[in-house]
Amino acid sequence: MNVMGHPNPDGYDPQSVERKWQRRWEERGTNHANLAGAARPFFNLMMFPYPSAEGLHVGNVFAFVGADIQGRYHRLRGHDVFEPLGFDAFGIHSENFALKVGTHPAELIPRNIARFRTQLQRIGLMADWRYEVQTTDPRYYKWTQWTFLQLFRAGLAVKRRAGVNWCPACKTVLANEQVIGGFCERHPDVKVEQRMLDQWFFTITRYAQRLLDHLETADWSHSTRTIQANWIGRSEGAELVFETPAGKPITVFTTRADTVFGATYLVLAPEHPLVSELTTAERRGEVAEYRRRVAAMDLVSRKVGDKTKTGVFTGSYARNPATGAAVPIWIADYVLMEYGTGAIMAVPGHDERDFEFARAMKLPIVRVVAGPGQDAATPLTAAEPDVPDGRLVNSPGYDGLPWEEAARRITDALAARGLGKAVVNYRLHDWCISRQRYWGPPIPIINCDDCGTVAVPEKDLPVVLPALEDFRPDDSGISPLARAEGWYRVACPSCGKM
Ligand SMILES: [Zn+2]
Ligand SMILES: [Zn+2]
């Protein structure tokens, strides 16, 4: 039959033809790879599907068919092709589907996998099904946990308290990429909040420069490599130190040290650790209220530039290291802890956000870079971030210098006084891998009151996910595994304490 329900005029009946040949492949082991003795091995690995639905969707098939064609091509070229398949069966997609249909994932996911497998076999991929893996199988996630332990020992998996995006509907942490205009990607009508939680991170930022350097050799289009380079976001600049009469100095990161003479105020992220100390008694109420309000916002909408500027004055001042002038210290939601040092020197004459903020808060705006036809007195009706052929003005000792050269010289001069240094900064963040959810491989770490975080000995892997009747996430931000006391209370492998 063809798609119209009529017998195919050519007599071709895919139902019987495909079955016949797929059975033949099965009998002859056509797709069995010779793993031990292949003369010309070719490993044709493709993404494993999440079995988080009733069956495959056409996007899965689209991806697998292309990869399968590649495998077949190499087989015809005389390679011994190994094309494995498996199921990425842990994770929030599978768990959410289980919640939606009201069935425990331990029962539902194997059923989905069976259905997916049947469908994948009917497509006729050249997969070697003898080597199927399921990421939910303890024999598999033993190695997920083993990999974690290697990263932990190398100092590349670390636990720290951090501000995170929290979806009240998912009841879990979201990556920045999962927050769309302030809302959850899975719940377009749910506002994402910010919470402070203890989280595990992979410290990928330590590889930022290597990732960037090796992009040069990646066999990808120029546009994709540019997106990736922007995501890593390297910027060269300086850390400058603004001293405070109260005590602790404030360090800011800037890519434009040449504009320091135009820094007329400082802005700290509301979460900055020095805020409490810097806030004067009479400003305390307003600052606390503002910090509470910002804590309820998500990190992504705070980065969106085109909104009304809000902020409050802490009551304190810091010394501009170049001018020596006392500049007021504010807090505002447009400054984030996660980029740079969590504090900025505001240069309203040459930064758009600072300009809007200064206008809204009636703070001084000073020109420190002038282009051809402009001078120190040329009024600023808007921020001028990029002044073509700009040279410094209103910057005693540096007036007339091209801005790039002035940036270097000012950084050097401040460094000589212990008030600055040249640094490289990246936009890339460490990768948060914690999820306050049930359906995943447990992190193989024991928390001991005396020893702190202790790795589970490798001989004791896998740490098997316990069967939990009530696996639903709640609003506490604590994993449902915290309900399984009989499972998590064990002797410390280091000191033996329970
Ligand atoms: Zn959500
Ligand atoms: Zn211990």
C-alpha cells in the first residue's frame, strides 16, 4: 500500500520488504562490528535519544539517518564500522514525562525504551544492538560516577554556594541558556527566581583559553566558531582598586582603564559581600529592601540592558585611584556577581548603561575621551562608548594620548602604586551540575561532619539510586534523596564515623 491507501503501482510493499531484509541482517550479523580484531575500525557514534515520550519524534529520525548514512558510506569504503546506540534515560526530561503521566520513572522508562528500540530497529539503522547502553543502568552510571571522582580528585569538581536560576514549577535549577526572557524554557508562563544553593560545579573556566585557542582548528563554519568564541567571551582589561575609608578596598574589572578619570561613582552587585559593611546606618533599611527585591529576580532578565535603571546609594564613598576624588558607592541590579568582580566603576560619559543610570540618579557625567572636532568641553547628550580616533581629555597627565595607549599607561601607573593590574576575563561560567531531582546518578560523595566532603572509594561504585516511592521534587531546593535516610546514612570512608 502507498501513502494514499492504494496498492503501490510498482508492487513495492515496504512493510514486507523492510522486514525481510532486516531479518536477514539480524541472522547474518551484518551490523556486528569486530571490536577486537578490526583491521580498519571506524567508530560511528551518534547522540543517544532521551526516552522521554511515548516514542521517537521525527527530529530524532532526522539526526540518526544522517549519521547512519555516514556509517554506511564508511562501510562501503571498507571500514569495519561500529555504530552503537543507547538511551540517555536519566534526567529531567524523563522525570518530567513520568510526573506528567503519573507513573514512577523506574517503571515508565524501561517501557519507553522498549518502544524506542522497536522503532529504531524498524528505521533500519546499522546499529550493533549487542552493545546497547542505558544510562540508567548501574553498570553504566558506575562510570559516570567514576568520571566524577577523577574530576573531584583533580580539583575540577567543586562544591560552592552560588546564586542560581530557580524554576518554581520545575522545582530545580536552570542554566542561563534555559531562561528565556525571564521565564522557564519548559514553563513559558513561570517567572524564574534567584536562589542561593550549595551546588556542584565543573570548573570549566580553567580551560577557557585552551577552548578558545583550539577553536581555530575546529572543523566548523566561521559563524559557529564566532558564536562559540563570544560565548567564552574573552576580554582583556584591568582590575583597579578603589580604597574606602571604612577599610576593605573595592576591586573592579574594566576593559577601559583609560576612562578611569571619568568614573564618577561605583556600582556593586546587590549580593556583593562588602555591601553590608559599606552601608551606613541611615541607608540600611532601603538597601535591605532593595536587596530583597533583587533576590527575587532571575539572573537573565537582570542582564537585559534596555530597562529602567534602579538602584540605591549605600551612604559610603570610595577613592577614585586616578583622580583621588571620593565617589559614591551604589548597588544596582544591572551589576552581577558572576561577571568580573561583582563591582564596576561607572563611567557614564562612555557607557550606555552607566549613562542612563547617572541620568536617573542625577550623578555627574564627565567626558574623558574626545574625537576629532571635539574637546574637553564638548557636551555629552548620550554615552559615547566608541569614539573614533578618540584621545583622552579631562585626564591630567594623559590628555591627548590615544585611548588604547592611555589604557596601558594608566594600568601600569596604577599597578606601580599597588592600585591595579592587567588581567584577562572570560564570560564563560563554571558548569553547575547539581539538580534537586531524583532521576539521575547520585553524586558519589559522602559528607562527614569531621572530614568534610569525602569521595566514595572506587571499589564501592556504583552508588545505586535507591527506589523511592515519592520521588517528586519539592520547593525546599533539597534533593528528594534527602528523604532516604536509610540510604544516605553510612560510615565515613575516611574516619569511620556514622
Ligand atoms: Zn520550569
Ligand atoms: Zn570522616
